[in-house]
Amino acid sequence: MARRIAAGAAYGGGGIGLAGAAAVGLVVAEVQLARRRVGVGTPTRVPNAQGLYGGTLPTAGDPPLRLMMLGDSTAAGQGVHRAGQTPGALLASGLAAVAERPVRLGSVAQPGACSDDLDRQVALVLAEPDRVPDICVIMVGANDVTHRMPATRSVRHLSSAVRRLRTAGAEVVVGTCPDLGTIERVRQPLRWLARRASRQLAAAQTIGAVEQGGRTVSLGDLLGPEFAQNPRELFGPDNYHPSAEGYATAAMAVLPSVCAALGLWPADEEHPDALRREGFLPVARAAAEAASEAGTEVAAAMPTGPRGPWALLKRRRRRRVSEAEPSSPSGV
């Protein structure tokens, strides 16, 4: 199904249903109930985390690395109250520590955005050709599912965004659609349908992004089991957006891929590890595996083969972004 969705996005196919039209009538009442229960209490103000991180680190004459966040409320950090708790701040602090170089964080992420808003966001990012970010992190997809955007349309917009950013010279890491089936107040059968739709979209996003030269990290299965076990800790007060601990969990999953994209991760971890079941796979198979396992990275690898494009599947070790809370950015 993910391969069909991605192919439809690439070749202009029609909307392929994520959960099946026949199921819609069965869950209308649950959808209405979920809307009354979920999202209440969301902080309207998103902390401004933009600025310079690691400003005391020596630069050796090099300008700070530029990190840009794109996507929806998850990329923006909605649901927490302090800038240092947002995923952008956590990634910027972690990247500065690994690179031993300051990092300037920017964000065009928009709470409530669907994938079709990426066209506007990318235009903002590339407005100044001489200031293209070194690395862009995109987190998007949840609103596509809740707004029932056709999956082919969703993946088409994401693929276009990755292609434009990569053509401009930026590395791109995509945090794929989170598992909406872990939201505590969503009941069955809507919970099952939400999980199925989320995972299908995440796998299709992986195919589309990797085929355009980006990397993806599975957030759905990373957050799913942990959110299901600790919903009080990992969800915020609105029962929808992650809490500070939830964002830290997501940042720990994405940071190794951000560093690897910039050539900053240990070289010995860039080779497939058979003990962790890593290796080169057709991109569609790699996407399917990534959609079902926590924190799995998929990156473009070999050219097209008999079974289509190939990708490298990595199950990177998850590490703490920092033992301490990231410091506030300077120059904001």
C-alpha cells in the first residue's frame, strides 16, 4: 500500500484511501467524541526557540551550522512552555555538542499545518539563496491523517519539499507521521484506524523522501509503545501534543540521523550491523520495516536495481541529547 501511495504521488495517481471508505460511517461518532476530548488545553503560544546554540564554542573561523525546522506543531514544539523543551532547541543543543561548533536554529514550522503548507515553508527557507541551511528537519503528517488529506497528495508535497531543499544544497531528515493510535482518549475502532492510517502514511513518506535524497526516522513506532505505556508523562495537558519528555524522546531518535547527514556521526556506526539487522534493502521494504520499529532510519543507498530503488536501513542506538537541559539560545 505504501508503494502504491508513493507511486500515485510521483505519477499523479488519484487518492488512495488510507483506511477504506466503508469504515468511515462506522467511526463518525468516535471522531466527534475524540474532537471534544483531544486538543483541549493546548497552549496557544509556541515558545520561540530560534537563535544561536553553543555560542561559547570555538568557531575556528567557520560560521555556525544552520539548522531549520519545518512542518507542523510537533516541529514547532507546541504543547511545552519553555524554548529549551522544543525539539528544535534539543536538536540544536545536541548538534552543537557533537559538532563542537555553534548552531543557529531557525523555524518556519506552523502549528496545524498539513503537508501542503510545506510549499510555502520551503519558499521561506530558500528566500535567501546565500543562506541555505546546512540541515533541515521536517516533522509532518499527523494533521494530514486527521484532516483526511489523500495520502498521494500528502506524499507529493513532502517529496517536492525534500527535492527542492536537496537541490538547493541542504541535507534533509524527515520525522515521519507519528502513531495517532497511541492517543489515550481515542477509542476503538477509531484507534485501530488511526494507527493503520498513520503507519501507511509514514511508510509512504519514507519512500517519497528517500527517493528524493533525504533520510527518514520513524517517529510513529518510536513514540507509540512508549506513549502507550506512559501517556501521562509523554503526552502534554491537551492529550495530543507531546510533553517535554515526549519531545526529548523524539529528539533522541532524530539527532543521530541529523549528525550522520552532516558527516558528524562515528564512522564505524555508518556501516550496516548484521547483529542489529541492518542492511541494504529495496526502498519499499525498508520503509515497511521502518514503519514497524522504533527509531529506524532509512537513507538513500544504491541506484535503481531489479526491485526498484535501494536504501540503507539503520537501527541507530538512541542516546541522550544532553544530561542537562539545553541552555537558552543567545541572540534571540
